Amino acid sequence: MPVRRIMIDVDGTLIDEKHNLFPGVENKLKIWADKYEIECRSHTGGGFAMKILKRFDLLKYFMIEMEVYLPEQDKWIKASVPQVFDKPDIIVDDNPDSILSLAGKLIPPPLEGDIKDYKWWTIGDLELFKRLKRG
Ligand SMILES: [Mg+2]
């Protein structure tokens, strides 16, 4: 699988418990931003991640050019958009490995052994979320 996009955590990854930047972070981000799309996600929240990235002048590495739709004008524009988000609590994906690598929680398919049965789209959230496994 060729590397295309890298997700980077904040607490304990970019910064230590005293909110100091780990050595080598900026140099690595500079290299990665030239080769890949990198995104920053934190369970503490996208706003917190944004604050840390701005404090250390790292936000520039997380900007990507993309087409953005403006519904009120019904038009698309090119814009530079920060890839800084909350970490998801739940990911819906047919590939358990990608789910576990992101969130550590998995909603297993409801019919044992048949991951391609998409009937679970019709199951209520209460029942579906009861199936969450802790990673
Ligand atoms: Mg962390």
C-alpha cells in the first residue's frame, strides 16, 4: 500500500505532558508535508490541536489545496484548508484494520463471518453501539 496520507496525534505525539514540542517534530513534518497529505487529529479536540499547531508555527504543514463548495453561491472555489480535526469515536469502514488503527474501537458486522452483509445500516444506533468493542 503506497503511503498517501498520514494522521498525526497531538498529546504525547507532537508534544509532551508539559506541552513542549518533541525534538525533531518540525523537521519531520516539513519532509512529510512535501511528500504526503498530513492531517492532525486529537481526542482533546480540533480546536486544541489548532492552538498547539499555531503556537509552534506548524499549521502550515497541515494545509492542503482543495475545491470547496459554497452552497449559498452555488459555486466551487479553490482554497487552502487546514486538515485539523477531532478524532472520531466511531469509524464506519469495511476494513477492521483501518478502524482499529484510527479509533481502537470496532463495530463488528452483525452477521458472523459475513463482513459484506450491509444490513447493519438498518439497525438502530442503540443496538449498534452496544456492539462496540474496546480496543
Ligand atoms: Mg495522544
